Amino acid sequence: REDIGHFPRRWLISLQRSKMAMSDLGPDYAPVDDDTFVTRYRARCHCGAVRYEVGADPVDAKICHCRTCQALHGAPMQWAAIFHKRHVRVTRGIEHLRFYAGVLDGPGRVPPCKVSCALCGTPVADEGRRMWLAFPTLFEFGAPGQIPEAFRPTCHIFYGQRVVDVDDGLPKWSGHKNASDEIGERAERSAGRPRGGR
């Protein structure tokens, strides 16, 4: 018998069927039965019904301040570590994944979309067209505060939509990194303006 989180076993009988390969979500993902896959990090939702592994360090990590992330996370910003889909595989609870697509303004799997656990509601990731944007707070890194360097944010994106100022010295972009204007005090300093000046 295996209980997961706060859910009784009878609610989680369907977990026995979760040996389905991640390729059921598309050929871009690593299959769960790939013997050559080397797990580097593990993540899980709050209740533990959904679990996944990644086999590489993230290619980047960012903090997003867009209104969509604020609304769907119920927070002022979202911290995401970005992985190639081929480095990701769901090992448990694939049937509990729930998708929300902004282009549909409702449920559906049309990337880019939000992925969450249907049982506990935890936001699990954002599925992009080519990438998997994972939330570092779901990973099991060991002792609290022990965050690998590769997961540390490199910048803020959509910072013009922020609801709180963040003074951390990281670059702040009005839209996507390197594809929009850099804003904030760092941009002012690089333009030769004094801090807080116009």
C-alpha cells in the first residue's frame, strides 16, 4: 500500500496506470522507460501525485512579471527554470496533468500553456512550443536554500508589468530577454544616467 500526500489510496488507484511514457504528450519528451536517461533533478507537485525528472541543468532561469503569470500563480511573479523537452519525463501521474491554454482562454493543450496537478492544483510547469518551463520550488534539492547555481535567475522579464519592485541587480527586460528593451536602474546606469535620474 502506498499513500501519497494527504490523499487516501482509493483516490489514487489511477496512479497504477501512470507508467505511460511521456511520449504520450509528444515525441519531444524523454520516455519513462528510457534506460539511457540519467536523472539529474526530481520535482513533484504538492500532493505528490505528479512527479517528473529532468536529465540536465536548465538552459536558463528567469523571473516573469507578466499579468498572466501573476494571475495564474496568485503571486507577483513567477520563477521558471527552462529545459529542453527531451530532458524531461513524467514518472508518475501523467493522467493527473491539467492544461490551460491562453489562446483558448480555457482548458486545453495548445502550447504555450500552463500545466498543473488536477488533484491539488499545484502549478507544475509551463509547456512552451519547444521548452519546458519548470518551477524550481517544486524540485528536491536537499537542504532548504540549497539551490544549484544553474537554477538561479539570470534576469526579470516583462518587468514593466511588475506589481512590486525588485532590487537584486539582475537585468530587467520590458518583454522577453534580449528581445526587448532593458529597463530599470541597471539600464539607467549603462546609459550613463545617475540612479533614479531621468
